[in-house]
Amino acid sequence: MDASDVKEAVREKYSAAARAVNTAKGSCRGPSKASGCDAITSNLYDTTQTDALPETAVLVSLGCGNPTALAQLSPGETVLDLG
């Protein structure tokens, strides 16, 4: 698999997840992989963090936008968000 194959596979996964938000296939809010969502990002936020956001934005985000949600940072460390 070369770099263009990897790029295409990533593009397909994320576009499928975005399309699934507007279909009966489901969302990224549960443990099911049927929707094409990665289980690592399915429970990153509780409702106190997402209630003020548009539901569609939350469903399609796949956990993106909060790189510190999974990190165990110590004082003085720096986070570089390349996304």
C-alpha cells in the first residue's frame, strides 16, 4: 500500500462517517462499529460538553477537535494539533 492508497482509505472512512450522519446507518455515539466509527472516539465527550453544539457537528466529528481528551498531559508539556 503506497501513500496515495492510505490517503484514499482515510478519505473513504471519513466521508462514509459524514454521510452516515444523514442516513439511517447511525452515528458515532455508541459502541457499534456498524456505523463505521472508531470505538476510541465514540465516548470522548459527555453531554455537558456537547449539549450546546449542533447535533450533526457532534455526530460527524469522530472525536476530532480535542486532542487532549485522550492525552495524559503533565504541566509544561505542549500539544501540537496538526488537524
